Amino acid sequence: MPGQLLNSWKEISRYVGRGVRTVQRWEQELGFPVRRPRGHERSAVIAFTDEIDHWLAAAKLRREGRDQLVQRVTVHTVQQNRALLAQRTEFLADNLQAVQQQLTRAIQLGAQLARKARTI
């Protein structure tokens, strides 16, 4: 047995606690359950409260599922970024050591060249 019949956008929006434009957008973009008895796109609408309740519950489940997915993806991304950061830090530390060795060698060679230049 269907729920209570709602006969206008105003009644429907009041039932869900949102504005008329919001509910109309939900219909266009998200498949909100309204019926058009005349079958025309711009004709009057009706809706049954049990169908709306079912749609809202499903939307809540979709939203909760999306939120859980976002949380899992975020945790996964943080873990990946932490591992990548550790690798890059190790790479930079190794390169810093190599650069320091090259700099030390360049200073030694510069000192040797300076001594030879004085003797010439």
C-alpha cells in the first residue's frame, strides 16, 4: 500500500524539509521519485511518501558508502605518500653525502692548485 500522496512541489519539499528548487534539482540530477500524471515534463507532480522515504534512505546509504570510500582512499593515499616521502628522504640523504664528498675533494684540489700556482 503506497504512503501518503503529496500533490505539489510545495508539499513534497515541505515533507523532505528542503526548498522547492532543491527537490526539483534532485529530480533532474538524482532521480528523486516524483510522478507526472499527465506525462509531460512540465506538468504537475505527485509523490508518495513511502517512495520518498525509500529514496532518502538509499541516498543516505550511498552518501555513507561514499564517505567510507573517501576515508579509505585518504588513508591509503597518506600511507603511499608516507612511503614515498621516506624513499625520497633516503635518496636525498644519500645524494647529500655524495655532494659533500665531491665538495671536499674539490676543496682539496683547489688547495693543491693554489700551492702549485705559488711555486710557479
